Amino acid sequence: MAFVEPVTLSAPGIALVPLALAHEDGLRQAAADGELWNLRVTSVPEPDQTRTYIESALKMREEGHRFAFAVTEAASGTVLGTTSFHDILPAVRRVEIGYTWYARRCQRTHVNTTCKLLMLTHAFETLGCATVGWRTDNFNFASQRAIERLGAKKDGVIRGHAMRRDGTVRDTVMYSLSAGEWPEVKAQLRYLLDRPRTARE
């Protein structure tokens, strides 16, 4: 299926490569930058769960539901984080972007904007998607702001939707972007990346 066929997406300085078991150590080190597994509203794996996290992503790829990338520094291959296409629905040409997290040093830099430009370009211009969606915890305000900065529209909130790692039940905020909205969003993302780095995000 085209949605989960191996593909590497590249831009100056950044390469999104298919997530593999070979990325285990790099992914563990990225999560350690900020001890991201302690964040209540994310699903970053604890150090000893990194391999299981990757194995789960690979299983979901085999099932056609998710395609996970390792976000890497192009020159060195250093793993900066991970992101995925998920909840893939070929019949209606829809994917969601999620399972996204980066080492603390990469947060609020050009990295996320670059990744989203690469993934949205692939989704709309290669896969021919009609809609790209996002979902996030109702208390993950940083994620909501990041999604809204992309130009995505808030579709609504699903109450009592998923379990958090601490055992509480979260509400999920849903967003989407349509193919018709993509040209303007693409222009905005390129504008953001063309600005001096100190002014980005």
C-alpha cells in the first residue's frame, strides 16, 4: 500500500527515514534530552520501553495503520525524535500526523516546521490525500498551539476518549487540514522557514 511503502523525506539539514530497530539507541537518547517520558500528556517511551515502542510502530505499519519516521539530522544521522502518519484511511484519502516528539533541544526550532512541510507535501502531493488530521490531549496546550500555527482547523473535542499513562482519561482535541487549504498553508510554512532562525516559531 502506497501509504506505508518505505520513503525518506528530506530537506536541508533534516531527513525523515523509516523508523527501524536500528534507531533504538538514538531514540532513547533523544527522549533523555528533557526526560520526555515524564510529561503527562505525551506518549514518549521510558528508556527501557524504547524497543517495544519501535516494535509496536512496525507492527502497526504491517497492519497498514501507521508509518513511523525517525527524525534525523541529515549530516550526522543523529536521531532528533520521531513522527508518524497514522489512522491511515486509503478509501477516503485521509491520514493523521502524530506520535510526534523531539529532544528538548529541538523544540521550538525549525525542526517541527520542516517535518510538517515534508509530511504535508508528501500527504497531499504524493499520496493525494483529501484530508490530513491531528489529535492531541486537551491539556497539551503546546501541541495545540503548534498545530494551530500550521493552519489546521479545530474540528472539535472527543470527550473521554483515551487513557493517559497516569491512568486518567483524557479528552482529545481534533484538528484537520483539507487539500484545498494546503497551498496557503504550504506558502506559510515556507515563509516561516525562510525567516532568520531566531524569529522562527
